[in-house]
Amino acid sequence: MKFSKQFQLYESEATLFINQLKQNNAHLEQNQREGRALLWDKAPLDLDTQKRNDASRLEQPAYVYQSKI
């Protein structure tokens, strides 16, 4: 979708704010990448560890709150 010449150079307030924030804090994107790596990017498990984890799981009963009396 093409905009007219009037709207081609338009930048929203949010875009201007983000661009200004990135200019003022040059290390911001690097800190975001480090935070993502810390919380989300996990090293893959080897197959032996994964098999041991799967074998050690206990089967959950169908109705957890029912007593076995």
C-alpha cells in the first residue's frame, strides 16, 4: 500500500520516542539481547539427560483431589 507524498515522511510519536531512546542509550539493544539470553535462550539438553528426566517423571492420577481411601 502506497501512501501519498504527504504521509511518506510521517513518523509516529512512538517511533520518534524509540529512536530518541536508542540514540540516548547506545548500549540499550545490547542489554536487551543479554537479558533475552539470560531468561529465554537455553542451552540444549543432551539426550541422556533428557531420557533420565523423562524416566523419572511420576504419572499424575486422573483426579488429583480424590483420596485413595
